[in-house]
Amino acid sequence: MTAEKINEIITPEELLKHWQGHRNLTRRVIEAFPEKELFTHRIGGMRSFADMLMELLGIAGPGIMEIVNGVPTQLNEHFEHGNQKSAILAKWDETTEVLDAYMPQIGRDRYHDKIKAFGQYEGTVLSTILYYIDNEIHHRAQGYVYLRSLGVEPPAFWDRP
Amino acid sequence: MTAEKINEIITPEELLKHWQGHRNLTRRVIEAFPEKELFTHRIGGMRSFADMLMELLGIAGPGIMEIVNGVPTQLNEHFEHGNQKSAILAKWDETTEVLDAYMPQIGRDRYHDKIKAFGQYEGTVLSTILYYIDNEIHHRAQGYVYLRSLGVEPPAFWDRP
């Protein structure tokens, strides 16, 4: 164990790994959806899981690039997917690469800096990234309920390689 | 900003505050449930929200006390609530005090220690605490779907004082 690790409870590398572990699980939740219901199934007036995923995809890559580049970015929760699960998965994998490339560019000394996410949501770099992760857990869990209501067994929550 | 904060991306105090912010939101989700449906409403063969809360309450206080005391603890996801929302809320508030009292006793140098949560789940102190928080976000989000399916507007996800 390095001295650095003893002095901090989580390193930037661990935070990225933690998020990518969650993203790997979310990817498997997407895969578990029947293709049609991914875009159409809803409960209680909520959005389809595909619509929630467009929010997550609109936030993650652009949100981290915004933190790195410091250029206020417009939140865009839509992209052309043609009701194809493969299009969502391709965008998911592209975002995985964006996070791997950009997260390491955020210096340790920046995590307590005050920022405005997407040009408007006030917080620190840390609170913003935690929000992005928590928001993914939140919507993925709603996907779990959608899957259960469709009679599909979701992947185990604790299984995050 | 202290030198300490510049060298670590999140402090133990911030991690506790982050969790308590989530727990405050979960408390408001509990309050939003109609009392009967808190114990009876289910979707897709899942548990009632009260049953999920018993899991969260079985984990949080005892799990953090186990980390502090180092004494393997049996996971207990049940307590007598008599189908009363007030009993769940009282246990929730009791757990808030347990976390405030015990979390600060976990030294910075312990977060990367390997432990077995509830005597069996392998991880580090950090990964275990993150799991406890993430698991709460996960089940609370399922409570959101339950509320929506009951026609009840849940509290805003981003509102975590």
C-alpha cells in the first residue's frame, strides 16, 4: 500500500473504476431488455428505459469533457437510435472510452473546485461526478423494475467487474 | 481550502455527509408512501418497499458498527414494525445517529483495509461503504417507481440537503 493511498480514502483511479464497474452493469441491464420494450415499456407515466439512457449518455461523456475543457456545454439528451438496441450499446461503449480518456485528465487538486455543470448546475467537480454516478444507479434501478414487470430477471446488483 | 483537501478528492467527512444527504432523501420517499402500500405494494414479484427498507436498515448501522468494532456481525433484515410507517421512520432516525457517531471513528488509514462485511462479503472498507450507499440509491429508485405506479409524485432526486 502506498503512502498516497493511506492518506486518501479513494483515489481518482478508484473513482473511475467504480463508475466503469457500474456502467458495465448498466450495459448488461440494457442487454437484458427485449428490444421493443426497451423503447416502449413504461410504468406510472415514467419514461422508457431508452429515454433514461439517453439522459445518462447525454450527461456522462459531455459532462466529463466539460469538466476537463472548462467550456460550458449544452445538455443534449437525444441522439438518433432508430429504436435499435445496438445503437444504444454502441454509444454506451463510445462513452466508456471517453471516460477512460478524460477522467485521468482531472487533477486531484480540481475535485473541490466550484463549477457549473452544463453551464448551470452548481456544485464541485466531486459532487458533480458523484451526481452523475448516483443518477445512473437511480435510473438503472428503475430499469430493474421495468425488467421485473416484464418477467425478465435482471443481472445481480452486486456483480460489477 | 486546506492542503488536506487539495490532496484528496473526498474526505471521510464529505463521504458521511454525502450518505446522510441520500438518507435524508430516502426518508422523504418513505414519508411520501401511503401507509398501507408501503407494506403491501409490489411490482413484478419484487418485495414491498418496507421490506427493502428493512434490508437497508439491517445493513447501514450494524455494517458501520462492524467496521469500527471489527466484530463479525450477522446480517439481520427484519425488525418489528407492526406495519407502522412511524416505526420505520424511528429506526431510520436512530440509524442516522449511529452513522454520525460511528463513521468518524473509521480512520483515513483504514479505508483500503480488506474486510469481510457481515462476516462474509469480501471487499475494502471503502468498497463496502460505497456498496451500502449505492444499494440504498438502488432500492430507493425502485421505491420511486412504486410511488409513480401509485400515482404519487416522489421528491426530486437532486434535492439532497
